[in-house]
Amino acid sequence: MTAARGLEGIVATTSSISSIIDDTLTYVGYDIDDLTENATFEEVIYLLWHLELPNKAQLQELKQQLADNMELPQEVIESFKTYPIDKVHPMAALRTAVSALGLYDDEADLMDKEANYRKAIRLQAKMPAIVATFARVRKGLEPVAPRKDLGFAENFLYMLKGEMPDQIEIEAMDKALVLHADHELNASTFTARVCVATLSDVYSGVTAAIGALKGPLHGGANEQVMKMLTEIGTADKAEEYVLEKLNNKEKIMGFGHRVYRQGDPRAKHLREMSKRLTEITGEPEWYDISVKVEEAFTSQKPLPPNVDFYSASVYHSLGIDHDLFTPIFAVSRVSGWLAHILEQYENNRLIRPRAEYTGPGKRNYVPVDER
Ligand code: CMC
């Protein structure tokens, strides 16, 4: 038995949800470029869960179900006040709150298809409320209740900021949600599938996935990118910064990918959005620094930017706290996790690979006072 490090190149499951072929990402056959230009996030959720785009009535029904399920149990809101709020990362809070949500769902351990779908709706609907409510509570602000008349992206920004976002902000958030919704067998999705393949419940699967997304090699990269842009400060310092990091054999966050070779097809959309939004906010330096980092990095390594690189300056331009960038990724990616969880249940087999053993050979126990 020989291990494939990091499971590179291993095909671990079949799936009808999304594919990456020749650097093209599709959701159920639709090119991500097409969906980003034309679809709303709610349409994408439906697509991932039903494997078809919704008609008008189906879309309206899903929107209604999401709007009806956004409010959090009061116990979950109250529990935020018990967290060590000035120290806790919002991803840790999100992971804990999603786990806690399961405690207040009477159907948490019901495993029939309909109950699992109802839980998918609840989780998808409540994730933005968790992120937004925690973000406000930690600043001593009152939570803002979701509004049933608002779309998903709009409601999220409204709950986060406590005021109505403008159209440009809504569109940018909606596009970012579409772009992050699913990504074949990425680390967090694989984590979710491994978890529920034991026939554990939906809440456990999503909680596990949030833990995997949190790491800087996965979703946590977007926050690290903003940290780097802030450290660099001005575009003229970007090249020196990048070269020094590479000299020290450090990674530059937001570049490279396990699967893509020529480039991440999502990055160009975020690059365009970053340019537009940073101009609108009167802070074009964030885009300018990003471009200089990209130029300096790619002149040294043939690794193009991934989804996390330009999303950092996009979220910053939307006035979002930097440590909320990865939770936003989760608010979107939960749609993909849930699609994969439902798919896993449909055709389940325990996921249990093997390890190539590299420890000592067989030996005999030695009593503790003889060691
Ligand atoms: N900066 C510098 N060098 C890099 C980078 C980078 N961002 N990415 C890869 N490399 C180098 C790496 O040092 C290694 O070099 P060598 O062969 O000389 O040791 C080589 O490229 C292969 O890297 P790897 O880490 O073995 O590649 P991987 O396929 O295991 O990792 C990755 C993929 C995304 C984890 C990696 O490219 C990386 O760490 N990037 C930075 C973190 C990041 O942006 N993550 C977000 C990923 S995309 C969105 C998501 O899924 O969340």
C-alpha cells in the first residue's frame, strides 16, 4: 500500500453536483461564468440541491422557505454573550453555533429524505443570521432580525450592517455567493461527506465542514490575503514584500491550487469586482496592491491567483470586517456541503480509506519501570 500524499489525484466518490474539467468549473453542467453573469444565489442553491434550475414557482417557494427560516433560536443568540467574545474567531463561533443549532432542532436525528431536506433549508437560512448576529453582538450592538421581503444576499448585508445595502453591494455579495457555492471534492466538502457517511446527522456534517474550511490553506486564505495587503500598505512595496516571503520559503496566500493548472476560473470575476468596487469606495489602492502582488508572485512561480485572492479586497470594499471573510465563504459553501450531504445519504457507503504504515516494526511491551 502506497499513500498518495494529500490524496492528490485520488477519485474518492462519484457526484452529479459540480465538476472541474480542464480548468472549467461547472455546477450541474452550467459553467460558473454563465451562472455568475446570470443566476442569483437562490437559483444556484436550488440547482445544487435538485440538479435543475428552478422554474418561477419553485424559485419563489425556495425563497419563501429561506425567508421563513432565517431567525435564530433565542438560546443561540444568548449563547454568543457567553463566548470569550474579544478573543473568539468568528469561524470558531460559527462552528459552535451550527453545532448548537442542532440541539434546538427536534428533527436533528431524523434521517428520512424529507426531514434532511428541511434541515438543509434551515441551515442554509440560518447561517447568514449566525454570522451577522455574532458580528453585531461582539461589538455590543443589538442583533438585527431578518426581513422576509428581502433576498438572501440583501438580507445578509442588512442583518450585518443594520441598514439597507445599495444595489451594487447586493449584486456584489450575490455574485460572491454564487462563485463560492460549490467546488467538487474540496477539503471541507470531503470532510462533510466523510462525517455523514457514518450516518451521522446533517448538523454534524456541516459543523465538521466549517472546521475544515477555517484553515488558511482552504477558506481561511481570504482573511490572510487581506492581512497581507494591509501589511504591504502601498503598491510600490508589493514586489519587495513578495520576493522576501518567497526567499524565506513562505507561502503567499491566495495563490496556487491542487486542481487548477492554468488558473482558477472564479478569480477573474472577483478581480473585476475588486477593480470596480475599490474605485467606487475611493480606495483603489487595494486593487492596485493586489495586482502588483499578482505580478510579482507569478513572475516567480507559475501559480495563478485562486478564488481567495481578489475576494479579500471585494469584501473589504463592502465594509466587512476582515475576520468575517471566511464565515462569508461558509454562508455560501454550506449550499454545496448540503448538496453533497444529501447526495451522500442517497447512495451511502462508509468512507474508510487505509494508511500506509511507516512506524516501528512489531515489538513487545516493556513494563513501565523497565523503560
Ligand atoms: N505560495 C508559494 N508557494 C506555493 C504556493 C503559494 N501560495 N502554493 C503552492 N506553492 C508551492 C509549494 O511551496 C510547493 O513548492 P515545492 O514543490 O517547491 O515545495 C508547490 O508549490 C506545491 O505546493 P503544495 O502546497 O504541495 O500544493 P497543494 O496542491 O498541496 O496545495 C494549496 C494547494 C492551495 C494548498 C497551495 O497552493 C497553497 O497553500 N496556497 C496558499 C493558500 C491558499 O490560497 N488557499 C486557498 C485555496 S483555493 C480556495 C479554497 O479551496 O479554499
